[in-house]
Amino acid sequence: MIRRHFHDLPVEARQAIVGKVGSVHAARTADGGLNSGIAAFIDTDHGPVFVKGIPTDHPQAPAQRREAAINPHLPRACPRLYWHIEVAGWDLLGYEVLTGPHADYSPGSPDLPLVAAALAELQEITAPTDVPIKAAEQRWAAYAPPGTAALFSGDTLLHTDLAPHNVLVDDRAHIIDWAWPTRGAAWIDPAILILRLLEAGHTLVDANAFARRSPSWRIAPREATEAFAAANAAAWQEIAQADAAPWKDAMASRAVAFRTHLRTLPGNG
């Protein structure tokens, strides 16, 4: 997606933002992330605000509307949404600004206990019924071994994309970018985190041990976790086949390696 600067927004859109925040004194386009048409930090009469937006006719616009709808249900580990407006062909969100860097998932990182605490907080959240989000058994149905997708069902609100660029850290870890909220079994988010820990240099044994800090992963039925590991590996393999980016191929390889590793573990792993 083409990244635009704040001052490239239509005048009507910028005026609508001024109506929410007062005068805008400065604007800086955010580094990284290409899933928003605009991502900018603005200094306003009422303090800093992070603005992200997307054209209302873009295929990803429904995902941003879903992100706005889910925000009131999120734990404090997630940034607050101040406002959501649609104007001049743009869907715009105004968020609380978090100043910390992206999380460091590498072995021994001081961020890891904070990430574990944020995940524990999230694990206590029940998925809302008033927001149209996909169920895990539907989302991974095409990839799961025959007859196993129902094992992914549950009532927990899942993030499902716990990459380090979706976690900011100051004195705590904050989970951001809720483009793929899902309703399902609580242990799915720890399972997804395992691949990101492998990406950061953890061994299969250590990544699984970190996930076991979550009670949901420790007590998850073996049949269910093996089925999800197989489904996640199949999904990443499809992603890698569709786009030959090296990092996607590497993620597919990690997913396959973890699927194999999980099968070798006794009991619930």
C-alpha cells in the first residue's frame, strides 16, 4: 500500500481531525509498517496522537473498522482508541501514543517477562459477541487435518499475530495492531507466539517452555495442539508458496519444525 504523509490527506479529512484534537502543530510519518495508507504521529493542542488511516474503498478497510470496534474490549496492555471517523474517502483512527520501542524477543531479553505478562492479561479476555470476528475453527478450517478444526473453538479473544513489531515495550508490554482478532481456544495465542520466538533465535525446546508459562498451553489437549501445529504449518506453507519472500519461507520452515517437535513430546508437551 502506498504510504502517504499526514499533509497529503484531503483538507476535509484534516479538518475533521482538527475537530477532534484541536490544532495540529507538527506531524511525523511513522517508520515501518505498510498496511496503512497513513500512519503518523501528530502533536496537537491536547497532546500527541497516533493517526492511522486507509481509503474507505480499500480491501483492508473492513479490517480497520473491525480493529476500531474491538478496541473497547481490549485489556490495558493495548493502546486506547480516542476516536474513529470516516470522512473524505478515508477511514481514520486516533490512538494513544506509546513511546516504547518494539519488543525484543531474543533469548535473555528483559522484554520477555513483560510480553508474558501482557499475554497473561489478554488470556483473561472473553471475545465480545457484538463485534463480527471470525472463529478460530473457521479461520484455520481449510488447513487443519480432517475433522480437527472444532478443537480450536473457544471464547477467548485472540490477537493471532504476536510478531515483535506488534508489541511495544516501556515499563510494560503493549499489544498493538488488532487487524486479525479471532474467537477461539486460549492456547492458540501462545502457540502462535512460539514461531516468533523461534524467529528470534530460541530453540524449539525453549520456545515451547516459554509458551508453557501460559496455563492454557500447559493444559491444552494434545490432540488439539498437534492439529493446530499442523494447520499453522500448512497455512504458512501456502503463504510462502504465494510469495517467495525469504522471511515467509523461513516462517513456514519453523512452523513445520515445530509441528514435528510437538509430535515427539510426551503428554501435553
